[in-house]
Amino acid sequence: MTQAPVRTRTDRRRHDREIVALAVPAFGALVAEPLFVMADSAIVGHLGTAQLAGLGIASALLTTAVSVFVFLAYATTAAVSRRVGAGDLQAAIRQGMDGVWLALLLGAAVIVVVLPTAPSLVELFGASDTAAPYATTYLRISALGIPAMLVVLASTGVLRGLQNTRTPLYVAVAGFIANAVLNVVLVYGAGLGIAGSAWGTVIAQCGMAAVYLWVVIRGARRHGASLRPDLAGIRASAQAGMPLLVRTLSLRAILMIATAVAARLGDADIAAHQIVLSLWSLLAFALDAIAIAGQAIIGRYLGADDARGARDACRRMVEWGVAVGVVLGLLMVLSRPAFLPLFTGDSTVKDAALPALVIVAVAQPICGVVYVLDGVLMGAGDGPYLAWAMLLTLAVFTPAALLVPTFGGGLTALWAAMTLMMAMRLVTLWLRTRSGRWIVTGATR
């Protein structure tokens, strides 16, 4: 970023207020997603190591099935916020409704693919004979909630674009509480085991989707936006999301490769990997709260033809990303002996997880900048660059991860490769923001 820094203290405070107003509620909403997995991990982990290992594999597959369509949130946020910046709320909500319809169509397609292929997908991940049945059960049941999960993504993108991150916070908190209660009741009270955990998550996600639909539909009616599906609009939403789909598929491939490598290291390592990955995801979503604010703020500034405001907001958010990353890293180092017993009583799993958690903690300042710049470029609609950058990162990470079983180092070496991946992302994103090519003003890019 070669542009001039924030020029006055008033500018800095204004950006801080905007970031805090959007990021703090977004943090709560984003944290709910990994908390779903963490709650499942804590509850299922006490059923046994094989169950936890099965959950780890199924969760990676399920998260991949949903997260490849995260563009439903990100692209919608960028497009809607640009329209908001241009002062056209009706067009903003109409564009958001196209994303919701696209989510329903994609969700139905994913169910059709996942249900019959669940055993093969689990086997592909190298699950042991003891973990595979649990992974298959969890994956098949949870797949039924995928359409609801995608509707949640699209609706969240609409609200973020409208500069509203409070409603997603309220819905996410209610969903997390419902998920935790349902898991305890169904896993232990009803004696359903890992299947009860999956059903609890499905029910909670469907409830969240219903609330989001009610909020978005009410907003559409208030501003006179049509609720009917528009094939041209749905097609345009899909085309706008394609570069982000490539970017997300590359990222999910990285996470799947990491999980597959951990599975081949043994049940203790894949169980420890599931714990570390859950905590890494929690920290990632916390940092992504600033990135979510970036998507909404950058899109609004560019839609209002305010290039300088976009540059200054970007610089300030980078500073926030570094500071929050340092704090999160310190908290993880200090608290790791306390939270591991929440997930497992197996000393072998604990021994494998502890050094990997130290690596994750040290990498948090890097992660902070990566997530912020990722959000800035998404808010600017710079999807094609993000796609190519992530493909390059995948090419660097893959050989490093696949060599871990050959050269040793176990889970610690695997998470060192994950840190290398984040460093590569930092380089590519930083070069793009310095170039200034992401700054394109107007209601559409």
C-alpha cells in the first residue's frame, strides 16, 4: 500500500468506530461456526478416541461441502455494500435475494452428491477401520442440513452488505446455544451417540436459516424488492462467485490435505489434529471479523466513489489485524494446558496437540494480516486475483505437507507446513494491496 497513510486523528478514529461497530458483532457471529464444531468435539470426544477421530474426518468433509460456497456470503457482501454506497437499497436487496435462491439450488445439489458417496469420501481420507463407521454416520446425517447452512451464508452476506452485523450475531448465539443443548440431550439423554450430535447440528442450522429468511424477506418487502427467483440474477450471482469458488476450493484442498496427512499418522494424531484445527478455526474466525468489516466498509467506500476512504480503511484494518493476532497468540500459549482436557483425557492425544498449538500461536500475527487483506480484496470485488493467489499457495503447500510422513516430525511438522501456507498468502495479498489495482470505484466493478 504505497498510498498516503491516514492523515488526521479524526480520520483514524472514524475508521476505528466503523471497524468496531461492524467487527465486534461479526466476531460473535463468526465464532459461532467453530464453536459448533468445538461443542461437538467436546461432547463426542468423551465417547472415545475413535468417535472423535471419526468426527474429525466427517467435520472436515462437511465443512468443505459448505465452505466451497462461502462466496454466497462474501460476494454478496461486496455487491450489496457497493449498492448501499451508491444509495440504491432496492437493487442491493434484490441482488441479495438472487444469492439466497442460488444457495437453495446449490444446497439441494450437494445433498444429492454427498449422501450416496459418504463411505467412499471417508475412505478417501484414510480413516481407520474403527473411525470410519462413525465418520460415515455423522457425514450422512449432517448433509441434510447443508441447504440451511448455505441459506445462512447468503442471508448473512445480505445483512453484512447492508452494514448490519448485529442480527447475524443474535441468530448465531441462539443457534450455538440450541446446538449445544440438542447435542447433550440427543447424544447422552437419548443415547444416540455420534448420530445425536449430527441431528442436533442439523436442527439448529435449520432454525437459523428460518430466522434469516424471515429477516431478509421483511427487508425486501419494505424496500419493494421482488422475492421471486430471477434466472438472470441467479446466473449473474453464480458468475460473480466463480473466482471466489476457485479461491475457496484451493483453501479447502489445503485443509483436506492436512487432515488426510494427519489421518495417516494414526488415530491419536488425527484426534489431536481435530482439536488443533478446531481452535485454529476459532482464532481464524475471530480475525476474520475484521475482514468482514473490511468487506462491508471497502465495498461501501468504493460504491460511493471514495477511493481515499478505501485506502485509509485498508491501512487501519491491517494495523488492527496485527494487534489482534498478537493478543490471540499470547492467549493461546498461556491457556493451552487448561483447555485441552475439555476435549480429551487421552495423554497421547494431548502430547501430540501441545507443540502444534505453540506453532499456531506464533503464527497468529501473520494470520491477522492475511485475513484482513483477504477481506479488503473481497470487498473490492478482486476475486480473480484471489483465485490465482490461492492456487499458487496450494502449489507450495501440497509437497510440503505430503513430505511430512516421509521425513517425520508428526503433527508438529504438519502445522509448520500450515504456517508456511499462511506466509505464502501474506506475500501474495500484500503485493496486490501495494499495487493499488484493487481500487475500482462505482456501484458495480
